[in-house]
Amino acid sequence: ESSDRESAILLMQKNNPKFILRNYLLYECIQEVEAGHTEMLSHLLEALQHPYEMRYPELCIKRPEKYNLVPGCSMLSCSS
């Protein structure tokens, strides 16, 4: 039974991406690029090209609270 659980965990880790692009990351990136800094953009592009690898752990954190009330980062419309 424990080997089945271990196999399931390994399978999930292999098939679930480590990086998922979040709106607050795009918001931060746009601000950085507008200020003339492109390092975050480069990191996001690389993370998107390799989502199953943990290349930039700082991009994989929960949304910081400072973005809780920022339109586009936390308040999205589902209308089409």
C-alpha cells in the first residue's frame, strides 16, 4: 500500500507543473519592464518554457497580501 502511495506522489510531481503563471506576477513584470528592468521578464519566460522544473522558487510563492485588492491581481471578472 505505501509503494502505491509513493508511486502516486512521484507521478503527480512528474506531471504537475512547478510553475504556474499568476496575474500578480504579470503585474509586477509589467511594472518592472516599464521602469526599464527586464530581469523578471527573462525569468518568467524561462519559467514558462520549463514549467516542470523549479528554476525560480521566488516565482512560485502564494500571492502576496499587498495584491489582495489590486484589480487584475485578485479581482477578476468571469464574464466573456
